[in-house]
Amino acid sequence: MAHVDVKRVVESIKALRTVERKHLTKKSVKNILDEDTTLEHDVYLQFTLKKIPYNKSTEWIKILTTDKSEICLFTGDLDKKDRRADSELTVDHYKELLADAGVTRNIEIIPLRQLRTEYTPYESKRNLCAGYDVFLGDSKILPLLHRLLGKTFFAKNNTVKVCNLAMSDADAAENVMAACEALACRLPGGWPNVLSLHIKTQKSPSVPLYMSFGSRNEIRLPKPREPDDDVEGDLTTIPGARVTVKRSGQVTLHKGAKDLTDETLGDRRLRRLLEIQEKSAEETTRKFDKKARCRKLLIQSTLRNKKSRKNRLRASKLPAPQKKKTTKTKKRVTKPKKKVAKQK
């Protein structure tokens, strides 16, 4: 590949071996039980981007598993309101769904309620992470899994394993070059969007491999896909009815054209479905209005308490009013001067 020189890759791998050897010597790591330490010698590729792509594309990822691989599936709860509901009902429900889909292998199912109650301590999360080879999650609860599982599950997703230090320099460099080629082809913005490349082992410092000094303003990322418009069509099971599917997935049933006959408009099934839809819409509106009123009252009470708290603080800071001292002024009484008779 023209972007990264092969000689530079070989030099970086040799430097990484030296760094790893010094790191192990400094930490005085001794394998007493002669256990497998290949994980510490795996080489990972770290890359930094100039611009983060904002398009969320869904792609199929092929997971390499064997018959002996342990798989765990995180699912939602069937009964979301009852916190004390039994998780076995949810487990049986999803096992039936997997069996209907043709999945024959044994998959451990952990509902969301069980994950919250049994795997709260850090040690239990760590044991869960080490107990399975592959973890799958329902798309409905994916935003919650990162907070519930913690960084133990997602620490290994920050890097890409490309080779091993036990390999020769030529083979390791070939793997790194293949990873760079795949990165240039699949990355939004292409190779100019790559800011830096580093290689490292699990516990060693990173060794620089590539650095770009181009401006990020030159990167042109693909625009995100615009959402599809609402789809409308006839309902074949009920004459005179039409169905509209919105972007959010909401399905709305309504009457067809205005020139329909009275018999079509008076169909019992259509009228019944329209009544159910109106009741559901009224119930949703009522719940929304109730939540809006509660939110408004909560905001008003919060502002009222905040204002009263400010008034109390202001009153506590003000000095106490002092009473005015009333001074009694005595009236001066001028006594008449006595006339002294002059003696002759």
C-alpha cells in the first residue's frame, strides 16, 4: 500500500518487541504455572480519525464461532411493569423464538431484569464477561447495555487485533498492511480521514506507525441517508380500507376514497377497527396530557420552591431592622432677668 511503507511497518514491529520486552522486565512478570500468555503478545492496531462519520449504517458482521463456542443473548423483559416477575417466562419465550427461526445450538438467554439484579457487582460482571465467547443483544435494549455491563465488556472493542509477536516480521507486516488496506476501503472519507496509526500489545505503550498532517477541512464525509416517506396502500383483507405506515413504524388505518358505496363504508370490521383506533388515540392523548400536566405542575412547584428559597436566603443575609431611638427634647424655659436697683 502506498500510504504506509513496508519498511516502516517492520521497524515499528521490531520496536514494539523491544518495548514489550522492557515492559515485562520492568513489571517482573513471571509465569509460575506455565499458563498460556499469548494474549499479552497479541498486536493491536489503533487508529484516530480526523472526522467522526455521522452516518449510521447497519451491516452484517460474520462472527467466527465453533460448535464449542459459548454464546450469550441479552433480551428485554416480557412483563416490564412487574419488577418481581419471574425471568423464566422471558427465557422460555425467546427460546421458542430461536427454535422457530431454526437455531439449534444452545444459547444462554439473560433478560434485562436478571442482568440488573444478579450482575450488579463488578466481580460478577467480570465473571460473566469471561464465561462466554460471543455476546449478542436485542436492538431494543442496546442503549442500556453499555451502562449496565460497564467498561469490562467494551474495553476490547477499542482496538483491532492484527498479528502476534510470535510471527515473523514479514508475516506481521503483511497483516498490518492488509488491515490498512481494508481501513482505506471501508472507512467513510477514505484514507485521508486517518489521522494516526499506532500498534501496541495489551499492556505495552503504543508505537507510532503513521501520522497525517493534512487539514480536516478537506475531508468530505458521505451525507446520512434521509428517512423514507410514509407508505400508503390498500388493505386487502377489508374492502374500502387503507393502511399508512409512518417512519416511526406506526400503522394507521383509515377509510378509502370518498366515492365508496354505503355498503363498503358500513362494513362492520372496518367500523370496529376504526373505533378501536380512535379509542387508542384518545387513550394516548389522555396519557400525554396527563404527563404534560404533571410536568407543568412539577416545574411550577420547583420554581416556587426556588423562589421561596431565594427569598429566605435574601432575608437571612439582610441585617435585622433597628428600632429608631426616640430622643425627648426638653424645652428650655427662659427665666426673666432680675432687675438690680442701683444704689446711690
